[in-house]
Amino acid sequence: MSSPSAEVVIIGAGIVGASVAYHLAARGCTDVLILEKANAPVTGSTAFSAGGVRHQFGQEVNIRLSKYSIERLKNFTDEIGGYADLRQSGYLFLLNDEDTWADYQQQARLQRSLGIQVELLGPQDVLKLVPGTRLDDIVGATFGVDDGFCNPHGIATGYLKRARELGVRMALSSPVTGAQVSGERVTAVETPEGWVNAGFVVNASGAWSGRLAAFFGIDLPVQPYRRNAYMTEAFPLFPQPIPLTFDVGSGFWMRKEQDRLLFGMANPDDPAGENLNVDWDWLPTVLDAGINRFPLLENAHLVKGHSWAGLYEISPDHMPILGRHPEMQNYVHASGFSGHGVMHSPATGLLIAEEIIDGRAHSINIDELRITRFRNSLTHTETNVF
Ligand SMILES: Cc1cc2nc3c(=O)[nH]c(=O)nc-3n(C[C@H](O)[C@H](O)[C@H](O)COP(=O)(O)OP(=O)(O)OC[C@H]3O[C@@H](n4cnc5c(N)ncnc54)[C@H](O)[C@@H]3O)c2cc1C
């Protein structure tokens, strides 16, 4: 019996693999097989995302990825089906030192030059958005009017459903465990069921993409890092809606999840790894930072069972790694989003489909996102990350 085959094999059924599959199929490339190691789709980082979407980045290419993606999410149900549930309640960054404030003002100028609506706020304006904020050391804030949050699971399953209607196949409980490479081409990938011949392979395996790339002999600098999201009981002291709010000095963030509060803060000492247990030892530090900036949080009650941890997929410059591998032209990178893969998934699907069908992504120039950038000293780093 001959091995199964597909023109494009996508590894990973998260939001990125789903978007790539849909965009390929929508352009007529339907001989696509998604291989997913779990026994259900959308169980990786996508399922643990906070769903934030924002235009406010420091690097132009990231702003362009967001601009395209958020526009698509506005009409997601009409265009794709599924359920993006985009809430454009804004994103607020609070700054408490002059140098960082100057950086954010500079970033806002860049964002505005690309047509993004971002406002510079004085401390008193912040109170209208987030009541009770402690302002004594705040020097300024930026507010992204069209930013907000969405439903990552609804988007991923929407893309998958439409892709499958168009002919895309998906195999669950099918971890890729090896690869066959001949000269400068991948010819097949290995699963427990046997080999699958592949015309192209897309690595959309998120936090596991570095490990996966090693099967192809590729050194992909993407590492998994745990991030915790803690949830409170109903919190009526903040009227709905408040923006997704970052206290930049501490890294504390929060947003409303219906009538509850969702919040978190990255632990810089948490080592790379695949630990998915909620870090309860870190919670007191997070709460201290939150209450310090938003004293009303003293009244919040945590719901342990509704808190979770998931993995960021971090690249050295906190920028995605996209596009064909230079020495293996039918292997395509789609990972390294460094915690922004949900908001950048619509643009990524479009661009990876172009990379495969047209030979090169063209709707947005992704040259500075190609893996070759790590061969020289880095020229761009995204600083607006948490
Ligand atoms: C707490 C938290 C908050 C976040 N908040 C935001 C946010 O506000 N906004 C935002 O944009 N992003 C956010 N993110 C990041 C976002 O979740 C990710 O960037 C995004 O989900 C990446 O999507 P993906 O499809 O690449 O990865 P995943 O969803 O992880 O999908 C990868 C898939 O690959 C599969 N896989 C792995 N190895 C193999 C293998 N060998 N063979 C077959 N399949 C394999 C996995 O099982 C998984 O299903 C957050 C993440 C966390 C953890």
C-alpha cells in the first residue's frame, strides 16, 4: 500500500494552523492535511490565550500584521463563519517613567502614521477608563481605541470548520515524530501510523515548534515559557467595559471577562519548559503589583478553578518567524509569535498561503520575519511585549 500524502501538511491544529489551512483552501489549494498530536483540535496555547488584540506595537511589521488581522476579525462571522466575538473596548498602557513614556509616544507616532487610532492620555483621563487607578507616579498613558479582545477558540474552530468544508483533512492523535529529508527538500513526515508524503510542510506547532524543527535538522530559536491567567469572582467595582489595561512598570495586566476580572503578570524567573500547572506561589507578587496600581482590587476574590496556565512561544526578538526555510524551500515556518499568535493569526494564514501558492508572501513584507535574521546581529526587537 502506498503512504498517504498531501500537497501541504500542516503540523498543529491551533489558531495558526487553522488559519493557514483555511487560507490555502480558500485559494483552491485543498489537498491539505493537518496533523495534530492531541486527540482534539485547539487544545494548545490557543485554548489558554487571554484573547487580547492590539495595534500598539513598536515594530512596523507587527502593527501591519495587527491591522490586517483585526480588520478581518471584525467581519469574521460573515466571511468565515464561526465566532470571533471581537470586543473593541480598547487597550490602555500606563507609564510611570519618563523614558518609557517617551518610547510609547514615539511608538504612537509610528502607529498613527500607519492609520491606527491611538490616543495619548494624561493621568486624569485614565480615571475615566479605569476608576480608582493610583496616579501619583503616572506620567502618561496610551489608549488604542480599536484594540480589545476576542474569542480565540471561536476563531480557530471557525477557520477549521470552513477549511474542512472546502476539503482540508485533519488527523487527530497524530504527533509528528520524525522527518525524511532528501537534499534540500522534505519528502515525508513520520507519525505513529506511518509516513505521510508531503509537498510542503508548515510548522504551526506553537510552543513545541523548536522541538519539532529539530526533526528536520533546523535550529529554530523558539522556547516555551509558562504564563498564568488568574480569574476573580464577579467584580462590580469596575463598570463594564474597561480596556485591557497594562501597568507597564510592573507588567501587571487585567481585563474584564463578562462580570469577572482576568489578570496576570509574567514571572521573569520562570524557566523555559512545558509546565502547565498554575503558579500559585507567584500569585502574591502579582496581587501586590495589581493592588498597588488599582487599589480597588483589594476587594477581588479569586476563583482557583477558573485560573489557568499556558505556554508562550518566545523568539529571541519577540517577533514571529515566518516563511520558507532558506535551505529547505518546501518547509515553512509559522511560529515564534511570542504571545501574540491569536491576534496575528488572520494575517499569518494569508501570508503563509501566499508563500506556498505564489512563491513569496506579498500582502505584507515579511522579510524581517524570516529565520535568516538570526544569522546576523538582530536589528529589530519588539519591546512592547509582556
Ligand atoms: C496565558 C496566555 C495568554 C495569552 N494571551 C494572548 C493574547 O492576549 N493575545 C494573543 O494574540 N495571544 C495570546 N497568547 C498567545 C497565543 O495563545 C499563542 O500565540 C497562539 O495561541 C499560538 O497559536 P498556535 O496555533 O501557533 O499554537 P497552539 O495553539 O499551541 O497550537 C499548536 C498545536 O500544535 C500541536 N503540536 C505540537 N507538537 C506537535 C507535533 N509534534 N505533532 C503534531 N501536532 C503538534 C499542539 O498540540 C497544538 O495543538 C497567550 C498565551 C497564553 C498562554
